[in-house]
Amino acid sequence: MRTDGTIAGGNPADAAVVTSRFVADRTELLRRPGPPGPGRRRALVGLTDEWLQELFRLAGGEGRRMALVAIGGYGRGELSVGSDLDLLLLHDGPVGEVADRIWYPVWDSKLKLDHSVRTLAEARRLASQDLK
């Protein structure tokens, strides 16, 4: 905790504001007329990327030895309305509260989340056993 009483890595209220804005923008994007196709999926991926990058920053992940990685359909850029978010928090050292500060806003957004937190060695070992 910092001396001003806020949690290092950002105020949870900031994540709530960012998430609320994302949900509103996502809803507006999905309500646009026209067929759902590659263009809409790209726009949805871009919007989601921006949101998660901001959550990662607010969570205190920037400047640390970690990365938030999109995997699965999201990682392939194939995000659609009913898709879950497949995310990997890849790290090389203490994670602290960073993971919770990312996962909880995602859950609050009512999106489905498939997530994991792994070291690089763990990710390599898992990939060698099951590339899927």
C-alpha cells in the first residue's frame, strides 16, 4: 500500500471505470448493423486488447518480468461474441496481486475467462507435453 492509501499498481476503482467503458464500447460494437465477419472480429480483438493492456498496467504488471498473453481463439484473432478469453499470465518471479487485479475485472465484465499463471519453464514443459 502506498502512503496515500491506494494500492500500488492502481486504484481498483480505475479498473472498474476502464471495465465499464469496455463493456459499453463492446456492446455498441456488437449492436452495429451488418454481418458479423472478419472485420467485426478484428475490431472486437482490438477493443479487448486495449482493455486488457490497461488492466495489466493498472494491476502493476508493466515494468515487471511478466506478460499477459492471449492464447486460443483470442490469441489467433478469432474472438467472437460468445468466445471466452483465453489468457496466460507469463512471469519470471513474484506475481503478487497482479493476477487478481486482472481476473476480477474480467469476471465483473461477465465475459467467460479461461486463465492460467505460469512461469516460462512451466509453459515450456506444458507445451512439450501437450501443444494444444
